[in-house]
Amino acid sequence: MISEIRLEHVTVSAGGRAILHDVNLVVRKGESLAITGPSGSGKTTLLMVAAGLQVPSQGQVLVDGQPIGTDERSRQRFGVVLQNHGLVSVLTAAENVALPLQARGVSTEDVGRLAQAGLDMVGLHAAADALVQDLSGGQQQRVAVARALAGSPDAVLADEPTSELVAEQRKVIVELLLRQAGEGRILVMASHDPEVVGACSRQLTLVDGRQAFSAVPG
């Protein structure tokens, strides 16, 4: 299991402007970090860089002291909830959850079992064979969380994981994600949801791509 993700002087530029500017951050196993800030502050970009899905313009990301890989095998250590779900609409819920398991080389018989278990965790047992395009926004969000947690990744990075969820569903998903940190995984969530932020052990606020505030919520 990953012990530490470290961002050192990370800057991401696009279109002549810095989306992230000189961000330094360390997140260790068992921690739950909430990344907050207004829209456009760089929260999503920070998550993508930390997960190895985006390469910084300057600086580096280290995983247990080694530069993060951008190959598929390295990325398989991370469970990522993407903004706007990132699901394949013409596949079923179970098939979407199965994708990262298949990429990791999990046996065919175990893929089906683990995919169904993931959907059970988020309360979507009956939706396994439904096409994603036929699901509501909240259901799609829960499929995205199930996919991120499939196969017990080393670290979970989630972008607005409670969006489109009603209060009861939000509580279930937040508790499920926090359980990952409780089991020793790294958990990083970008969120506007005060319940998510308040439940995390640490908070980092971004403003215009810069670190504006970092604290342990009281």
C-alpha cells in the first residue's frame, strides 16, 4: 500500500496562465484530505496531477519517494472518481466497474464478483445490468465511486464525489470513502460539500491555483 504522495513545487500552465502555481503537498497513508476552493481554483487539476493522469509543467510528484509513473500499471494503484463521472455510457454499470479490474489482470470469475460487490457497497445491486446512459445522475455518480474502489486501490482520489446525491446517499458515500482512510489508504477529495470537508482529517484551500489555507478542521 502507498505510504506517501508528495507534490514538490508543482506548477501546471495552459493557455499562457498557471492553473496551479508552486503547490507543495504531502499526503500520507491513513489521512483524508479535502481540497476546497472556488470553481476554477485548480482542484481538479491537482487531483489529476496527484493521480498521474496529468503531467505538471514544472515540479514533480513522488510516490513513496519515486517519481510517479504515467504508465497504465502505475495508474492502477489509484482509484479515481473523475469529474462528470467519466463512465462509458453504452456499457452497463457492472461493466464499467469491471474495467479497472480487467486492466489489473484480475481473473474473469473474480471480476464479476468484485464488480457486483462494488455496486452492492453503493446501494446499486439491482442496477448492475442497466446501461449507464439509462441511469440518473446520482446513480452514475455512485457507479463512479464503485469503479474507483474496485479491487481495493492503494489510494483514492475523488473529484466532487457527492455531486448529484441526495442527503441519505451522500452520507453513505462519504462514510464509504472515509473508510478507505481508516483502512490505511490515502484519501484525497476535491469538494464544495461542507459535510465532506468537515469529515476529513485535513483541509487544503486553493485560490487561483495557489495554496491559500491548510489546516486540520476543528
